[in-house]
Amino acid sequence: MSQNFNSQPSSGKGPLYVVIAVLAAMLFATGVGIAAYFFFKGQQQKNVAMTEMNKAIEELEKAKEELEESQMQVTNSGNTRQGSTVSGNGMTGVYYGTIGDDHSAILTLNNGVGTYSYYNGNIVRYIEVQSYTPSGKVVIYAYDRTNGAYVGRLDGVLTSGRIKGVFTNSKGAKVNFDMQ
């Protein structure tokens, strides 16, 4: 029995195809690696941003709770504030209005201490009534709520449930305020 094999001579391209396939696989793996790097780097940046945002939300919630606690004795009906009282330096009440060009300011006092917020609650300061006279003159000091540093003072007059005057920051800059 005789076997007849028809075989064609090798062109030598087999190893070339293997090299091309290996290079293509390496190029694909590099592309996947680069894409994964940017994906995870973006995820890390998103995680950092989310952490910072959560901290800010926690601070705002704490400020809101403090504001609600100090408002427990005050009722609000439109722009009329009921429950604002003064006895010695123990002012109590909630006043809404403007400071400079910001119309979202809220000053909350409970027995002479409280908070002052503006820019829709994004900035909150601790405040303390330093003096109040029977003629209605009032001086209120403001402190940074994160570190307790003095940030300025409100010099004003309280008449008919309205506090109006000038806020002077620790650097000497002044803006008007008007709250009721």
C-alpha cells in the first residue's frame, strides 16, 4: 500500500502570524489596563468628592438641628415674629432678613446666645449678645463655628421686633443688616 501525500511547501508565515497575534494581545491588554487605570482614578476622585460632600451635609444638618432647637420657643407667622423677647442681655428670638446683598440671613437667639446663618445656611456663625440697652441698642459678637475665632460684630438697634445696623468683620469691612 502506498500513501500519497499532497503537501504544500511552507511559506514561513506561521511564525509571523503568531508574532502578530501576540502583539495584538499585548496591545489589547495595554488598552484595557489604561482604561482600568482611568476608571479607578475617576472612582477615587468621586469617592473623595462624596466624602467631602457628606461632611458638608453633616455640618449643615447639625446647624439645622441647632437652629431648630433655638427656635422651639418662637412661632413664625409670615414676616411677623412672635416670641422675641428681651430681658437684660438674655435676648431670645428668630430674625430673618438681609446682610449686605444676601437676603437669606437668619439670626437665632436663645437667652443671649445662638447662631447666625447666611447664604441659605451655607455659612453659620455662633453669636453672643455682648450688650443690650433699654433704648434698644444691641451689640452681638460672631464667632466661627469650626474653631471659635472671632469674625466680627453686629452693632444695631432693636425696635418693634426689628434689628437694624452694621456688621463689621474682624478685618474692618462693613455691611448693613436688617432683620425682623
